[in-house]
Amino acid sequence: MGQPVHTVEVPDGFQLAQPDRIFIGNLPNQANVAGGGAGAAVTTAFTGLKLPAAYSVHVDASQACAVSITNKTQSGFNVVLTPASTITLAAGTFDVTIVA
């Protein structure tokens, strides 16, 4: 069993969304549909969430593609996967981590 850690340090110059806590969420194995053709982006919407006003989203895709996050609000965001212009995205999964 690992060793418990009881201290979290925020580096100078960085800001927490809430002064007394760190917010973290993990959404593993989120499905993405296959792309419609070479270079076509695929968007997956996350809605109905309860998020702080400011947060960061990290995505780890199961295939080679650019990842962007759009339409961030306190109730959700979109994950956009965009392959190179000569590649068609396959149906797959990606992991999402949210930190604030």
C-alpha cells in the first residue's frame, strides 16, 4: 500500500479556483465516434456537470490527434479530436482529467 500524503503546495504565481481546496475529476474511457473522413474532427460534448468558474481540462486520446477544448462553462465543455489531414479517426476512447 502506498504512503498517504497530507500536504498540497501551490507554486507562487498560480491560483486555485477556490482558496481552500483543489478540485479534481477523472472521466476515464470516454467514447468517441469515428471521423467522417480524412482530417475530419470529432466532437464529444460533456454537459450537466457542476464545475467551478475556472478550471483546466487535460485529455489523453487513444489515437494520434490534436485535442482542443471548446465551449467551457460551469456545466460542461466539448472535447474536439482532430487528426492529421490524411488520417481518419477510428472509433476509440479518451481520458479526461479536470483540475481547478
